[in-house]
Amino acid sequence: MTTIRRSLAYSLADSYLAIPLQLVGTMILSRLLTPEETGVFAVAAVFASFASTFRDFGVAEYLIQEKDLTTEKIRAALSVNIAISWAMGLVLFFSAPFVADFYRSGGVGEVMRVQAVNFFLIPFGAVTMANFRRQLDFRPIFVASLLANLTTFVVATACALQGLAYMSLAWSSLAGVVVTVGTSLWFRPAGFPNWPGIRGVRRVIQFGKFASGIYMCGQLGRGAPEMIIGRAQDLVAVALFSRASGLVEIFHRAVLRAVLPVCLPYFAKSSREQGSVVDGYLLSVSCLTAIGWPFLAFVGVVAYSAVRIVYGPQWTASVPLAQILCAAGAIELIHYLGKEALIAVGDVKRSNTLQIGIQGARIAGLLAVIPYGLSGAAWGLLGAAVFGATYSQWSLARAIGLRLEDVLKSCLPGFFIAAMSTTPVAIWVAAEGITESNFLHYALGGGVVTVSIWLWGLRFFQHPLWKEAAGLAEGLISRYRARQ
């Protein structure tokens, strides 16, 4: 557990240092770029993200879960990663004109061509980073991410101030990739393979064809709103929806992006050593809901304040969308780590099938209600989230023996803590209403009230998060006293 705590500490530090930069960057760019310019990049980013998911081809997951990892297998993984990444870079570059014509925006094509360059660089750092994750050594990952986030922030802001519009985000993305790859090479362990190899490639491909499907389906489902809305309506609608989902993304950046890289190696290690991932999975569900549900409930209640502070007055039309998406995000959180649990026990095929079902439901929900506008799209995603939670529970019950009553028991403290911490603010909003003159009061005052009650709730229920925090505090106090 010491290794897990240290890994989480680095990963959480990475996220918490990145959040201020990302928030400040978002606040600045939301005021420098128009909704249409933001929409141009959002659409191009969906295609780049989808290609990036295929580029990974499950190579990192293969290296993490492989029981007997050898130099030969690492070389084979590097070969597969280079071949697919370069192929996807070429596809992204040469498909840019067709995508631009489809969305009736030349800017989409310009952004895609710059993003294609990333794919020729990433393989030289990706395999090394996957090995760090397998070893639960998150220090190099922390350093690389911190430097990349600083570079991205500086480049994006400088380019936007120079009037480069949506290309500011494209160039900053490329700069961040260059820094990440360079840092991974700096930390490369002595004796780690530098060159690709052929032997063992078939085994990597056999694993990757299912694992890549998992993440491709996931990315397709996440990118579906921008792709469908961009074609059915316009790029301004894409930008509004993107800003609404951006509030939910704050939680992903703060918690899930820190926890997710640690969970797969943790589950895989539990599977290798204990033969089961159920206990670790239930603990993860309990912790995520105890953090995520209060946060999403609070953001949903004070959505106007959140949008007004983060994005500015020109984005307030996204407030009702954000409230619906917060509810969808809360439901998805219950089994957010389902695919990692299935990969950890080697059931990659079932994990792939699960993702196809979940993301297929998202796309179907969007297509069914997109005629009703942006609100309809948000409600469609909420319905898809309910289906996804149900299907995930059914799949995990069959694969790892996860019982519904145990999941509900793990979620119960998070539900009560969320209800207690956000009810006072909800009553305040219902009684007075949030307006342009008082939105800061709700954000600051409501935030203090919610966090105070949240901490009390963790202590009252003796939640594992509280026990971990108390243990950490006691350790720090003991060290301080020992030095006196």
C-alpha cells in the first residue's frame, strides 16, 4: 500500500498542479477566442483524440498486465506502437481536407494537420511511460506532465494574444507533446530497449486488437456529441456543448485523471497476487463517489456561477446543459473503472464488448434526441448513462463476481455525504436565485459551506478517505515532532 499511496500522491499532485493552469488558461482563452473559433478546435480535437486512441492500440495496457515482461516483448510493443502511430498520423493529415469540407470549415483541416505531427513523436515516449506505470513509478510521469502543462499554457496564451485564434490550441498541443517525449527520454532507465523488434509482435497485436477497441469505442462515445452536433447544427452549438461538458471535465482532471493511471496497475497487481480485484474495485467505487457526487451535485446547483466564472458571460446559454450533464456524470461514475477491472483480470474481450455497448448507447441516445436541440442531446446522454451503469453491473457480475448489493453499499456513504453537503446551497439557490449580481456569493459562500459539511460527513461516516487523510496527518505530525 505504501507504493500505491506514493503513486497516488504523485498522480494527484500532477492533477492539482495542472488544474490551476488549465483553469486560468481556459478563462483567458474563453475571452480571447470566439465561440466559433473554439468550436473549430473542438471538432478537430475529436478526430485527433479518436486517432490517438487507435494509436495506443492497447500497448500500454499490454505492458502493464503482462505477467512475464521481457526485453523482447518491450521491443515488440515499441514496433507496434510506431507502426500504428505513424499510420494514424498520415491518415489524420491526408483526411483533413475531407473533414474540413464535411463541417464546412477550413480551420478544422488546418488544426488536424498540425495535430498529425504529434503522432510521429509520441511513440518514442509512450512505451517508456507505460513501463513507469507498470512499476508504479509516477515521479517521471509527474515531471513530464508538469513541464508539458506549463509549456501548453504559455504557448496557447502567447499565440492567442498574437491573434492566431484556433491555431493557438493546435500549436500548444504540439509543444506539449514535444516536452513530454523529451522528458520521457531523459528519465529512460539504463538498459531499457531503444530499438523496436519483430519477435513477439503477434502477441502484442492479439492483445491490442481487443484493448484498442475498448478505448476507441470510449473515445468515439465521448467525441460523438461534438461530431453529431457539429454536423446537425453548427460550430457555435458545438462550443456551447463543449463548455457545458467542460464543467464535468473539471472533476475528471482533478480526480479521475489522477486515479485512473494508478488503478489499472493496482488492479493487475491484485489479480496477480490475490486472484481477485473485487475488494479493490469496491474501495475505488466508494472513494470516487464520495468525492465525485458532492462535487457534481454542487456544480449542478451553482452551474450559472461556475460558467460565469470559468468561461465568462458569453457562455451562460450552456448552464442548463451543464446541469443535465452533471447528473449523467454522477451515474457514469459508479462503474467508471469497469474496463480497467476487466483488463486487469485478462478479460479484454469482455471489456471491449462492454465499451461497445456503453458508447453505442451514447451515440443512439444522441441521434434519437438531437432534433430537440442541445437540451435533447444532454437528456439523451443522461439516458445512455443509466443504460451504461446497468450493463456494466451485469458484465462485472459475470466476469469478477461483483454483486449489486456490494456496489450499492459502497456508494451509500457518498450519496448521504453529497445530499448533506449540497442541500443547504440548493435551498439558498431556490429561495433567492442566482443572478449576474450575486453569482460570486454562491460560488464562494456555497463552496465554503459545501466543503465544510463534506469534510464533516467523511469523518461522521468514518469513510476510508477520512482514515487515509487522518493517517497521513498523524504521520506528518509525528515526523515534525521527531525533528524538534
